[in-house]
Amino acid sequence: MATIESYETAKGTRYMVRYRTPDHRTTTKRGFKRKKDARDWTSRTEISKNDGSFIPYAAGSVTVGELGETWLQRKKISVKPSWYRRIDGAWNRYVKPKWSHVAVRDVAHKDVQQWVTAMAEKMSASSTDHIYGVLAGILDDAVSGGMIARNQARGVTLPKKPRRRHTYLTPEQLRELASACVNHQRRSPMDPVHETMILLLGTVGLRWGELAGLRIRDVDLNRHRLNISVSATQVGTEIVEGTPKSGMARSVVFPEFLDDRLRALIGDRDGAELVFRARDGGYVRQVSPGKRSGWFGAACDRAGVPRMTVHDLRHTAASLMVRSGANVKAVQRQLGHASAAMTLDVYADLFDDDLDAVGDAVSGLFDKM
């Protein structure tokens, strides 16, 4: 039977619970400011002893820093290199300085909420969510490892991610943008390559990393297919090769009008070489549309289309597929989405005409009555 005793400290009266663990050892839990808090804790402890969920207080003494290093090592062998770089950066820059010295049992829900709120005021919702996810993941391990009964990081309020409206180009605008990549005032050896990249991204829907990692052996000119098995993702200043975002290789189709461009680009080069190469022979790097000196932003301006990101060309490809009559399953496979439901969620606005058709079809049934 647990007992509650008071004792004096320099900060005033405190309460201590003396109780027995399930293995019949007598131990204490000290530091309660109110007797009521001590009684509530005692009640919860007795319930946990009866239902088998009891966790010794000492088990939670491991720090977030100690558990975090183990969590990172496990992630290193289970996630893509590019994703590991991101979580490793989030850990070292944001999570470790704040939480590494805190015992997992002492992480309080209100403290996590304050931390998240402070981050949200300084950075994007996406970055805040990513950093928070590292701490929450570490504490999930603490729960599964029997160190704490509940993850106090779960259930905090996270900033809402604004849904950016997609930019869709028409076929005419896409051709104008591709043509605008050729700098007529100061022609560059990369100009024709950029032109072909724009057309490929805007009609096939590759992610930039998939295009950058594409090798000549992955191009089947006879069947108009590209085998996508690698993504060359830029992490900081480095390019890291890994699997595509979905984790799955896939085969995609490219339009016949790109045949001559790709044949000219490939020539008689070795199959292991990159299809698209930078001037130094390495990976082509994505540029920000906001950079005045960037070739893509300059092309947007010359073509008279909105300043957009290279990734927006993937949205254009999706819109052209839907416009051409492709069903959602085909679009999903082409884009490499995990499911057709994901495709519908991301591009719901592209299927508005389908809803109109459904309405017209149902109305037609009643017209025949």
C-alpha cells in the first residue's frame, strides 16, 4: 500500500510517495508540490501496476540526447541518404541543443508546444513540422522501449501548411518556355540541353532528382520509355544518389516528338553516362526561379510566363495528361505517386470536368424517364 509523506525543502513543503513496484521493491517518488498531485500520481501508478503497464521511474532517466543518437543510427540504415541528411541536420541544429540534456520522462507536453510555437514564428510550417518530427520520433522509441508510458510530444498543435495553388502551363506556353532557354544574346553550350529538359519535365512529369540521375542506359528510344530507378537529390551543396521519392523504380513514357532531341543528346556515348550533364560533366543542379542570374528564371521572364519553380513543370505534365484523356491510374504510375488516391488529392482540381460529366450522365438517366 502506498503512503504519502511531507518533507521540508528550501522552497517549502513537498510531498513524497512511498510505494512498492510490481517486483515488491520499496521505492519513492519525490517532489510533489501539492498533496493532491501526489494522490493522483499514486492512483495512476496503482492502476498501471494492475494492468501491467507500469514503468519504473528510473527507466525514464535516459536523456533525449542518448536516445537520439541511437535513433539516428537506426534511421541511417532505413531511409534514403538525402532524407537522412535532412533529419541529421534537424537533429544537430534544432533538437539536440534544446532537448539533448532532458530525460525522456521529463519532456512535458506544454514545453514541446512552446518550442514548436516559437519555431513556427521564425520558419515555414513545413520546416517546423520536419524538426518537430525528429523529437516526436525519438520519444516514440522511448515509449516502445518501455522508458515512458506516453509520448508527450504527440498531440501538440502544429502550424497549418498553406496549400499553394498549382501553376499549369498550356502546351503553347511550355514550348515558349523551352525556346526561351536559348539565350540568343550569349549562346551557351547548355542552352539546347536546358530546352530539352524543360520539354521532358513538362510532358513526362519527372522530379528534378529523377531527371538529374537519368543515365543513357535508362532511355529506351524504340519504346519511348524511361526507366526511373535513381534520384540525384541536392542536399545542401552536395548531390546524393538514392531511390526515387516513392522508393520504387518505375517505367514512364515520353512523347514521340522528343525522339530526335534525345537521340542527338545521347549520340554514341556510353550507357553509364548521365543523359543531362553540367558543364563540368557532373550532375545538373536545380536553380531557384528567384535568382536573377538563373537560367530558368530568365527563361520564364523571356517567355512571359509566371515565375515558377522547376517542380511546377511536373504539375504542367499532370495537367496535360489529364487533358489528353489519361485516367487517374495512368497518371499515378507516370508521376510515381504511392497511390491513385494521392494523385486525386494533389490534382483534384484537374478532375473538375469529370464531376461535370457525372452530373450530366445522371441527369440523362432522368431525362429518359
